[in-house]
Amino acid sequence: MAIPGNFLSATTESVDPNTSGWAAKLNCTISLGSGGRNGDGCVQMKATATGEMQSRTYSSYAVTAAETYWAFADASSTTIPERIGIRWLNASGAEISITWSLTTSAASSSWHRISVGGVAPVGAARAQVLVSATATAINQIVFFENVYLGYPLRFAGNLLSFDAEQLEISGSTWAAETNCTVTRTAPAVPWQVDWYYAGGEVLTLTVTANGNASALCSERPAVTPGVEYFGYAYLNPPAAGSACWVELRFYNAAGTQIQATRSTLSSAGTGWFRQVAAAIAPALAATASLAIGVTSGTAAQVVRAEGAVVKIRTLDVTSSAPNANVITYADTNFEMGVGSWTTNSGVATLARSTPWGAQAFGDSYSLTVTSATATASVIRSGQYPVTGGVNWRLKAAAKRVAGGWTLASSVRWFDASSVFISTTSSIAAGVPSDGLWYIFLQDFTAPANAAFAQIDYTLTATSTSSTLQLDAVQLLQVLPLTSISVDNTAASARLVVREIDTSWVMTVYRVLADASRSLVRGATGLIDRMAVTSDTYIVTDYEAPLGVPYSYRVEFYSSTTGAITGWRTTSSLTIDPGDGEYTWLKDPARPQLNRRVLVKAPPDWQQPIEQNVLRPRGRQNAIVLSGIRSGREGSLVVWTQTDDERESMRFLLATGNILLLQAAPDRGEPDVYVSVGDVQFPRTSSEADDPWREWTLPLTEVDRPTGGTAGSATWTVRDVAIENPTVIGLISRYATVLDLALDQRTGG
């Protein structure tokens, strides 16, 4: 599987089908090994003598000085630990320096992650990945594969820096707070092969003396009062049952802590567990941070952490999709306890499930409801803000663990002064007894003057000693199943598909007025029977036609039988092509590079054909043997008018990728995918300071590419501030404000 954003080729990344992307650098031989995870192939690096051995990528890759880059690989060795490095080269290919990771703390035959992050030094123009190990005997072997080099892969929306999140550069943003020492270590952690948000280095807290211990992130990202935030980290406890925790903290403008929300891990072992805290920023909150720790630790105990995140609450913990659920996270997913839920009547008792992962529909815990008698109980939530006069959907997942249950839901409506208005209720339904999770949902219309809602569940135990799990409670304003919007400045359209059954696979078509269809491109490729992992899917279509009406059709199929299970269509929309004197050149793989340019002369197309003409003696007419006439060829001549436009055009053409040429419909130039040959772009005058350039672009028509789009919709202003010391530095990285918002970079 291709790692998103990888500078390395697929062969270099996965070492399939050969090791052509790799070369021995020092004291070793390399050969093709087997048993890899990202495909069967892997590099077998064997020492030719004792001492350090190194292998490197055969090629080097373009980088920009002062930018942050990340490299990782999965490694395995029964005898010696490993490390990974980024080798920085100047424009002539000479080595400037190497940024090394920590060495894995011990050898491990299990596949484990090694990684390093670093800032490209002054003068750096190229980079290579190095894998290193120090052999204690001849013929010792290290295996590695699943290799990445590129920009850091971040948790969506994280307000913390890359180093605070993953500790891949120095880990200096974390410090001991209470009764501990804090270091950065590299244990052999067997992360999943396609989990790209954790590396080799981790935060390591060592308890000094018996008692409570904690470490605190020194970064203080800005927050907005009244907005709900996530704080989480992946914890590795010293023992099963250790009371390790994460804590989301808020500070006022003077830097004084004014609120802390703790979420304690209930672990069944010593693996790695994501523990989530969530809270609404209080009225005076200006900044936030994250702490980790252990309660009642013992001297020399070690708690490790990785993947630290502070972010605005989103659809789920790791996504970038906006949250639409008005119920607080604590009352939705029960990661911190039972939240504000109480037993309003009856004998039911409420508790958070235990341990981590034992009972959960979403994330890692659920609400455990236990009734000792065969009676009805009402459990009640807190109050949540709503909009009156609109439709709301109440959803929850329920699972019978013991006994029998029926479930009925009610919503209690209150006005802006929290005065009770009325209650709307559903009928009771039985919870199946097969021990599976079931979704119970009901739609309600809020009274016109409603401002708050409160949830009641009437849970009736039909036998003694009954136990029910409840999870993923949501109160959502009911939105259209599909919605569309147009961005004329980017010549694109956005499609949002909601309420998707994740057991389906999905195909998305763009449909023209003549009923012709073409597949829409998503991040992983053309959306054709694509597996869906969330109930909402958002895609930006940069290849939609200009100036003509079209619509979208979404089809769903069973992932097991392939039978169609349903479809949806949108209303018609049209993208304004703008001034017809301009044309769009778009890179389907990297839409952040798309450019709108002024046309001097459209192509004078020709369609060549290979022919062999035979002229038999004594015969008037020749015999012509023809091949198939090829696609169009011709030269497009355009102008760039500023230095920025010139550099953006150079970045667009630098990849050599297939481009989409789009003009206004009245220009008589249908959309065409083209490959661009050798390019000339002289000045339009003899003046040295003339910014105008005349570009002659030799075009050859080609088939539509099938790959996915690169770019991110998770970029935040905080990320910009962390990675860019000045605003001027953004100019060479982002062509438009839209590109900046999506972190779709044109340069380094």
C-alpha cells in the first residue's frame, strides 16, 4: 500500500518486486528478503565485518532548506538494534550532514518502527534515507521495509507541533512536572504497517519516588472559550491496572491554570492505549495544554506516551470532519466516566465499562447499565444547546450483555431560560439478545422556542441481573443526505455524502447533461466501489467541467455480494469559467498546483497517424497500411504576468505529471488530459525586469490518470505558525489562500 505523501517510489517504499531503490553504503551487502508487511519484499542488510553498516536510498529527493521532514521505516533484527537517518545533500550531491534517530533500545525480531524528524540545514537541496545498525559479528542481518520520506504526517487538526505530538526531533517540548524524570527513548513498538501517525521515539516518564508523577507539554496553543476540545495521547502503562492518565488543561491570559479534565486509563495489559480527555474551554480560557501521568506510581516505574494531541472536537477523535453532535463528548463516548448521566428513576446503576476496549462501539469504553430487578429505570443526560423549529435525530448504540432489555427514548425541550417546554418520545423497542451492537434512532422536531435538549432513556430490564451497554449517543440536526457547493475561484466543487452505512462500498459519478458519466477522484484514487470508514464522506472535485451544468450520482453496493443497495443524486450545478481569455491547467494528483493562465494562442491541434504507403508498379493507386490515429498534439501558448505566477507555473510543470486542460465552453476546446513536453518561457520583451513570460507548452493528449489526490484538509492557523517563522516564507509554499487552508504546497 502506498504511504500518502511519500517522496519515495512504490518500489523503494515497499521493496517490491526488488531492491532497485536501495544501495549498500557502508560495510554491508543488501539483497531481497521475504516476509515483509507492505508487500512480501524487504531489504536484507548483512554485515561484511563488525562495526556500523549502512544502506541508503539509491536516489535522492528534492528538499528545501529550513523545512521539516520526516523519515520512517519498519525494521526487524534478532541480534542488533537499528536507527534511521536523513542524509542532507547540497545541489552537487555532496553530503552536508546526517540527522539520526535514536537507536532502538533493544533488538527485536518483530517488525517495529524506526523514525526521525529533522529540519533541512542551510544549503540542503536533496536528501536520502539511511538505515544503520552496528554489527557485533560478521553476517549479522537487519531487515527493513515500509519506508517513508516526506513532510510529517500529522494527526488531523492537532494544535501541538510535530515534535510535541510525536517527539521525532528532540522532545524538548515536554518536561517533568512532578516526581519524575522525562526522556526520549526508542523502544521496539510494533505499530500496524498502515499506522502512519507514530514513530520510533516516545516520551518516557520515569517515577522518582513512590507517589504521583506527571509530565507536562510546554506548548500553549490558543483556544476559544465555549468550544469543545480533545486532548489525548497513546499511553504505555508499566503494568496492567496502573492508573495512568491524560489531562487536558486550560489557562487564562496570564498563564494561570483555570481548569483540568483528567481521563484515567483502565488497561488490561502493558500495550499501547489511546486515552481521550475532552472538555469545553471555560469562559476565561486563552490557551490549553496536555499532561500525562500516573497516580500512586512506584519508584523506577516507566510510563511511555506517543501521539499527543490537542484539537477542536471533530466528528471522531482522529478525523478532520466537523463535529455535528451537540452532546458533549464525555456524555457521548464515556471515555472519562459516565459524564453527566444519572439514574433519574429506578434501580439501574451506571458505570464506565472496564477495561479499555472490552465493551465499545466507538473509541474504547461504553456506559454499563446494570439492573438487579426486572423493572424500568430512566437514565437522564445533561442539557445541550439546540436550534428550535428544526428536525433532530437521536442515535445510540446498545448491546445486551446479560438478561433482557427494552429501550425507549425521549427528548425534553427547554427554552433559553432553561424553563421546561415539553417532551417528545419514541415507542419502546426490544434490544436483541445476540450480544451484538444495534443502532437505535428516532427523529424529533424541536419546538420553535427550544434552546436546550435533555435526553431520557427508559430502559426496562425484563429479567433480574440484566446488563446493557450504551455508547455513541448523538443528537444531530438532520442534514441533507448529500450537499454540494461550488468554489469558482478554484474551479472546483465540494460534495458531502452523509449517513453512509460503513458496511457498504461506494461509487461517485459526475453526470453531464447528456447523461454521460465519469468517476470522481478522491484521495486514494477514482471513487469506484471504495470502502467507507465513516458515515460522512467529503470530496473536492477539481476536474469538474467549466460553464456547463452537471450533477453527481452516488451509488452504494454490498461489500460482500456486490449488489447495488441504493443511490443518491444531487441537483445540477455549474462552475463559472470566468474570463474566457484564460484557461486552467490542473494537476489531478496535486490540485494545490492548479493554475489559471492567460492564453495567447490555443493549440493548433493535429492528430498524427503511422502509415506505410506502397506503390505497386503499373498501378495508379497506392496501397496504404494505417495504424490507429493517435490523440491530439499541439502547442498551447500562454502568458504569466508576475514572478509569482511564473514560479507557480514552474512548480506545476516540474512534476511531469499528466495535466487537465480546461477552457470556457465557448472556446471550442473540450477538456483534455495532456502530457507537456519541453517547455520554453522567454520574456515577452528585452527588458530585464519584465515579469511577463511567454510559455510554449507542447501538448500530447493522453488517457485520464487513475491515482488519488495529494493534499490536506486538516491544516490550521496554528500549524502555519508552528512551521513558518514569517509570513513571507508562505509565498513560495502556497499559491492561493485555499491552498494554504488545505496545506496543499506548491514548493518545499
